[in-house]
Amino acid sequence: MTKKKVYTAINIQTPISQLILNGEKTIETRKYKIPEKYLGEEMLLMETPGKSGKFEARIIAIIRFDRCFQYKTKKEFYSETEQHQVTKDSIWAWKDGEKWGWDVKVIKKISPPLLLKNKRKGIVYTKDVTI
């Protein structure tokens, strides 16, 4: 019998979630730094449908963020487009203000995806998910 574990899940929209799952996106980008308590912690990747998806939010992987760093310039940000997959015409493109990179690693793919019941959902993180 496999022992269950409680995780925090991070919500990431499709198609970005699929780029992470397939190893094409190795840096997640945000307007803020990752909270210290999540660095190095295994988390669940909760794939959310965004505007284009036609499915319920679901768990597709166990991931880990190993490093968080701030991009200082637009040039520096776009020099890593291959790693973060954010292009100049993306809705997540460089804008005024801070831009952070989080190195992300897929620890384990979860197939088939897990649908959650009784989620304690937040905008970015979903707490206390047991799998």
C-alpha cells in the first residue's frame, strides 16, 4: 500500500502547464518571487483550463522549484526565451515592474491526471492536497 502525502499545488494554465510537463519550459516566470517556503519543496502542478481549456482543474505532475532569480532587464529576460517560452507577443511578455524566474523541474508525471474533490483553492496555490 502506498502512503499518501499532503502537498501544496501551484495553479498553472494550459498550455504553459504542458510545456513544463514536456520539459520544453524549464523556467516559470512571474511578477513576484516564489515564497521561500516553496523553494526545494515538491509541489503538485495543477493544470487549470484558462480561457482555452475545456476541462476541470487537474493534477498532472509533481514538480519542484530549485531557484528563484530576478530578471534585471528586458534584454536579459528575452535572452532566456528558449527556457521560459515567453515571447514578446505573449500575454506574459515583459512589462514594466518586476519579472522573476523560477527554475522548475518535473519530478514525476501523473497519468491519468487526478481530479480533485474538496479543494482549498486560492488564486495561485491550492493547499493541503493529498495524493
